[in-house]
Amino acid sequence: MKILLTGCAGQLGRELKRSLACLGELTACDRRGLDLADADALRTTVRATTPAVIVNAAAYTAVDQAETEAARADAINALAPGILAEEAKRLGALLIHYSSDYVFDGAKAAPYVEADPAAPLSAYGRSKLAGEQAIAAAGARHLILRTSWVYGLHGANFMKTMLRLGRRSVETGEELRVIGDQVGAPTWTRHLADATAAVLARRDGPEGLYHLAAGGQTSWHDYAEAIFAEAEAAGLMDKSPQIRRITSADYPLPAKRPANSRLDCAKARRDFKLTLPDWRIGLADCLADARF
Ligand SMILES: NC(=O)c1ccc[n+]([C@@H]2O[C@H](COP(=O)([O-])OP(=O)(O)OC[C@H]3O[C@@H](n4cnc5c(N)ncnc54)[C@H](OP(=O)(O)O)[C@@H]3O)[C@@H](O)[C@H]2O)c1
């Protein structure tokens, strides 16, 4: 099976490069190898590679910056997936694409299901929703996996930021302020990449829109506490910093985030027999890896 992977240098892309390697002939492109903002390059690369599966891990993920760069976010998160879907349709290929909890406004009191209406609060969320719509409109075989709070050892993410700030805070004695009124499930890139490979290995599995995030739920504040506890257990920190729970209103950012980022993953469990492990398991395993 020929697989074309975009964004292979991103947090998820790196893990996908590893997870997909055993499934067939993998062509993995980073931004230099394939720029999603270049529509001609996209078409040329897909036609030259003739993949059976396109896995799109490239994305514009600078959530706050997107507020002032909406056109660029749209080009990469909406137009490019649409073009990939058109090319997939020409080839009869399957397009696997990742979307986000940020397509929702977070006002729902329970975890979001796939059928819930999307209502993004930010330019990034709108661009991700537009990407989903462009893929569906192209009529290609596709699988859109909405996930949440992605982290891993590579790239930029909340876990790594906390480890950096936490170490500094222990040195200076300053307490860390972390938002406690947004809830979601931190999802380890390795679990998401392995789940993607498991889905692909089935070849004739179901298609469409699925929520796929780690089990359980937490707030950014409680996640930060768990990061420091696990980092101490893994021997990566001697001591945890003092953390204070604050509200989203105490920490205004250019892009508004949903208060509720919880995704109900029952549909993936039912159709693919897939369940990502609880977020605490992912965190502990990820940080255990960091020791080496
Ligand atoms: N991060 C999260 O918390 C989160 C949450 C929910 C859903 N998601 C979704 O999950 C997927 C993977 O996200 P991630 O966390 O792995 O993101 P990431 O670490 O930011 O990786 C995205 C990759 O896309 C590349 N890229 C950006 N612009 C590009 C362009 N014009 N052409 C080609 N490549 C380009 C980046 O390249 P450079 O390295 O050169 O910048 C980067 O390697 C995305 O669809 C994202 O929207 C992420």
C-alpha cells in the first residue's frame, strides 16, 4: 500500500512516520518537501506519488496567531485539505485528516458527539471546520479524526511548556498560574498515530467523521499538576512548583478557547473497536520515554 504523509516533522507527523512505516511504501514529506500553501505542488506530488492513502498531518496550528493570519490558516487548514481530497477522489485514494475540538464553542455540558453542531470561537477553529467541510464536499473517501490537546516529546505543546516553566518556577520560587476552567483530554501523539495505523491496517474499515481523543478528562491546571508529578516520578524534576488555579478571564489570549473540549469517542469505539488509553497513561508513558 502506497501512503503519502504530509507534515511529517510535526508532533503527530513524526509519530505517524514511525507508526505507518510497516504498512507499506511510505512517502513522508515535511514542509520543505511539500508546502500545503502551494496548490500546484500538492497536485503534482499526489499525482506523482499515486498513493492509496493520503495522511494529512500538516496544519497551521498557531491558534493565537491565526487571529491575525486567518487567510494563511485557511489556505493550509481548509483549501489544502480540499485539494488533497479532490486529488484523492481522482485516484480513488483514502484521505485521513485530523481536526480539532476547537470546532466547538464549548458551551455543551457533556462531551461532544460527531453530530453536535460546530460553532468555532476562533479563526483557527473556523479554518479547521472549513477543512472538514472542504473534504466532505470533494466527495473523496475520507476519514476525519477530531482530537484534542495533542502533545508528545517533539514539537511545541503544553506539556513541554509546563516542564520548562515549572523548572524555572522551582528556581525562582515564583508560583505558576494555570487555567482551571477549561476541560479536555490530553492526547499523546503516539497513541493517535498507532490508532491511525490500526485503522489503516483494516483497509476496508468505516469512513467519515470520528472523535478520537484520550480517555478521561482534566483541566489545564490539573493536567499541569499531573505533568509535574509524573516528571518527578520519572526523575526529570526534583520538585514540583507551586501552581495556582486561575480562570480563562484571568489569562486573556487573542483566540478564545472552548471551556468544554471533551470529545465523546463512542462512535470510534463502536465502528473501529478502538479506544485510546486514559490521558494519564499516555502522559506517564510519554515522560518515561523522556528519560532516555
Ligand atoms: N496540537 C493540538 O493540541 C491539536 C489539537 C487538536 C487537533 N490538532 C490537529 O492535529 C493535527 C496535528 O497537529 P500537531 O499538533 O502535530 O501540529 P504541529 O506539531 O504544529 O505540526 C504541524 C506540521 O505542519 C507543518 N506545516 C505548517 N504549515 C505547513 C505548510 N504550509 N506546508 C506543509 N507543512 C506545514 C508544520 O511545519 P513546520 O514544522 O515547518 O512549522 C508542522 O510540522 C493538526 O491537524 C491539528 O490541527 C492538534
